[in-house]
Amino acid sequence: MAGSDTPAGRGGTSHVHGTGGTRRKAAGSRTGVAAVFLLPALVLLGALVVYPIAFSVYRSFFDASGDSLAGSGGFGNYVEIFTDDSILTAVKNNMIWVVLAPTVATALGLVFAVLTERVRWGTAFKLVVFMPMAISMLAAGIIFRLVYEQDPERGVANAVWVGVHDTFSESAGYPKARPLPVHPLEASGGGAFTTKEPVRAGTPVKLPLVGVAPADMPSDARPAKTPAASPDQVTGTAWLDFTRGGGGKPNTVDAQERGLPGLTVEAVKDGRVVATATAGGDGVFTLPASADGALLRLPAANFREPYNGVDWLGPSFVTPAIIGSYVWMWAGFAMVLIAAGLAALPRELLEAARVDGANEWQVFRRVTVPLLAPVLAVVLVTLMINVLKIFDLVFIIAPGSVQDDANVLALQLYQSSFGADADLGVGSAISVLLLLLVIPVMVVNIRRIRKEARR
């Protein structure tokens, strides 16, 4: 029996070894196949990612020529990053971008995603909000460069802003209006005009002006007329003493000449205003008897420049304005991702909170937002990485005069590397700085992904 067991034992051992070898060969074969398929990707990764990063780090220690080390033992380029005013401005603006743009875009995406669940036309709204994602950064930059134009007749933002402003405040006057030497008015300092002689009740006063283009006349301006004389009042006409095509007479209200509605007229005695009136659409104004013997003054407020809105692309507002264009593009991206996460939420938890007496704000704040926290983190981190590389919008929207004020690291990298005073050493150092800024965000994102995978 022992002799018969030995061959069987040997045969069994041989069979097991043969199976293990087969498995090892199969595993090795699969590894080889995987390596063959991964090799092109690894070559491309090395050529397009690893090598450029390594070379940028190496190049950042050399001067503009690349032949010798930069100052401070090779760290001169990094010293310049933290001492050059333009680069420091870029770093500061990048911090503003990283904090403001992702937060606002994510918050708007959350609000849009939650509210569109409650309306019948929610899908159409989502489509409209998401549409800017189909536009390139270059095209969006051109669009918003026009939107932020200073001239309200061209820039949509200022057209709206001026419209709102003029609704709640006095409209613009007649900035280029002035009297001629033959007119009964003369400059009295500070941009105002005063009659050369005191006025009298019962004698209509003429206040002619020129210098207002017919196209700039208010829409409520009507043909001017001379008012009837009143012994107890000072009456008069303020009008544009200009007849299109010629033929009019100075200091005479001609048939084709129109009044100056809204013009303020003050009666001044002994240096103080005793009465005030405003001209109507036909230019006629009326002052009480207390104006008898006074000089009539057209205050400087009549001739101020019209309100032209906000200088969106000026030094103070250029960065927030560009961030606004970015939010316009990426709020739809945030909304779509958050809406997908919202659709996966367990509805019974929301209904249970409502049954327990929570109002909609409490349900949103204490139930919806905590459950959406992983999705919100994905959106926020993705946008943070994206804004660290922002370049196109700043380059296109910011005018050359304020580009230094709107500067960001990616734009500074381009200018330092390929601008008029190109220095590839400084440009490489900025690229390394950008990489170092992105790495912590990526580490947080990777940890979050692994944490989600373990659940």
C-alpha cells in the first residue's frame, strides 16, 4: 500500500504544480497584453506630461539665456516671482478667482438645480443655463468684451445699469448746451449761465441756447412757444435756438424750434435763490412774483454730462467682471452635476423631514445640502482646478490698459515666456508654482474619491 501510495502522491503533486504553472503563465500573459496596450499611453504620458514637467522644473533654475544658473544659487527666478509687482498681482488675483468663482458658480448651480425641480419648464431652463458651456472661452470673451463696453448704446451691462439709474434719479441734462454772444445769457462761473439783465413780471423772458444736437433732444420736446404775459408772474421760454436747414432768427422762437424740457431755472436775488421752475415740453416756465427784479440762472446741473454707468473694465471692477463671465459659462455645468445628484437622493428622507414639521428652507439646509455634500465637493474641486488655469477670458476681455490689474498666473506665464521681454526661466518658475498650487487640490480630490470607494 505504501508503495502504491507513493506514485499516486507523486502524480498528485505533479498535477498541482502543473496547474500552478499554468496559472502563472496565464497571469504573465495577461500582464504582457496589458503592458502592450498601456505602452502607447505611457509613452504619450511621458512625452506630453512627465517630460515637460521635469524640463520646466530644470529650466526654472536657469536665466533667460538658459546657459547659466539664475541668481541666488539658481533660485533667482523664484525670488522674482515673490518680488515682482506684476507677478504678485497675478498671485493675488488667482486667490480671488479660486475663492470667488467656484463658490459662486457652485452656489448658483445648487439653487438652479433645486428650484428647477419644482417648475414644469425646468428642463427648458436647464437647457438655457447649460448652453454657454457649448461656447468656447474665446467666443465668450468676445461676447463679454462687448457686454462690458462703457458706452451704454453698445454695452448691455451699462445700458441696463443706466436705465435703472435714470429711473430713480434725474435724467441727464444738456451737456453741450451754451448761449451765443447775441443771447441774453452769459457764463457766471461753475458751468452756470445767468441773464445779463434782471427780469420783470409781465414781460416774457427768452432763454435761448444752442449746442444740442437734434438727435439728442428729449423725446418729450415739443415746438417752443412764447407764453402769454402775466402781471403777477415771471414767465418765459427756454428753447433750442436752432432751425434745421437754416433760416431762423437769433433770439426769436421760430416755428421749427423746440423747447428744452426739464431745464431748471432759478431766480437769484442778492446771491440767494428765491424761486425755481422747470421748463415744460414746449420750453415754457413760470416763476412767482417774488422773482420780479431777479437774475435768472441756469444752474450747472442742467449741463452735466449724462450718466454713463460703471466702468466695468476699469482697474477696480475688471476682475469681478471677468469672474462674472466665467460664472455665466460654468454655472450650467455645476447645475447639471448637482441635478444628477439631486435626482439620486432618497425622497423618503425629504418627506420624513416635512412630516416632522420642517419647512422647505430647513429641509434644504439640513437634509438636501448634507446629502449633496459629495457632489458639491466634486463640482467645487473641479472648478477650483479649472480657475487656476484660467487664461482665455482674462486675455480677451481685459483691455491692454488694465491687463496688469486683471493679471493671473496663466496669463503671466504666457507673457513671461512669449512676451516682449521673454524670460523662459521666469516662465518655467511660474509654471512650477502653478503645478504646486494644483497639487493640494488634486490630493484632496483623490482622497475624497478613495473615501467614496471604500463606502
